[in-house]
Amino acid sequence: MESNSEQDFYIVGWVSDAHGIRGESYVRFYTKNPDWLGEVNELSLVKITQAGKERLKKRRKAEHLMDAEVIEKQTLSFSKVKPHKQGVIIKFNQVKDRNQAEDLKGLIVQIPKELLMTGSDEEEFYYHKIMGFTLYDQNKKVCGTVSSHYNNSAHDILVLENDHPSKEVPFINEWIKNIDFDKKEIHMELPDGLFDLKA
């Protein structure tokens, strides 16, 4: 998992807390279904600057860190993962007790970007592939450009940027009419008054 640049990694979550007394960690991801998790046996954990924390907080979820935001990075291997609440419990092999697990709290979790690269199958894609796409409603009105996403425990949420304050749209399958990867467009059937609720 070695790399020379943070551009080669995608942010996928964070270490939320220590769990139990045996050195386990509670890890949260930005998606409810991290399909790539079964393909890895190690994760990159990154301690970042305060400026980096503020940027991620502002953007909800950026695709990757900037090199200058990284204070320290470590790659930890694991062999045991189990679902827990809104994330997973991971026992990293290098972490022996709760005190060491506490030291991981708040670290950013990254994976190599190639793990998220798939074909152009529009039924199965990862959110990084639709960053920058323009979202249209059923009246062909531009709602904004996808700048980030996050999960609110009920739905995956797209954050849209436009000339006005950012808008948030639940990314629900029943609302999606079409995703055009060539034109970089998302067409959705949105409920009336959706954005009024955010005003």
C-alpha cells in the first residue's frame, strides 16, 4: 500500500473509537456498503493537521487528502472484521490493547484508489466516479454539481454546490431516473419542496 502521493488514495472513513479491552477499533465509513473491504487486509490510517480537519468538516467528504495535511501515516493489517452499529469493528494486528486503540481515534482511513476503480457499468459504481456531475430534476432544472457525499445512517446524501448555499439530496434508488457517465449528468425525480426544507 505504498504510495508517493495522497492523490493515490481515497478517503473512505475514520476511526470513531476504541472498542472493548482487547485493542479493537470501531471504524465508520462514508458508505453503508464498503464492498471493497473484502478485498483488503490492511488500511492506511492518517493523522492530519487542524487545517485538514477543517477542510474535511467543511466539505463533508473530500476525495483525498492534500500532502501538506498529512502529519503521520501508518499502514495496519487486520484479519478480523465484524459489523457494529453504523460501521465495523476491526482488530488491527499491530494493536495489542485498548490504550493503543485509543491512540487511533480520529484518524482518517484511506485505501488505494485502484480498489474503487470499476468498469462503466452504471448499475454499480462508487461515489468518487460521480463527483463533479451535474444533477437535474424531473423538469430538467439544474440543481447543482455533486461536490461530496456522506451517509446520515438512513441514506447516502449527495452534497450539491451551485451559486447558492449547498444543497443536499438523498441518493435513493427510486428517485434516480438516469446517470449519464458520458455527459456527466444525473437525472432524478425529486419530491416537491425538497430544497425548501433545507432553507
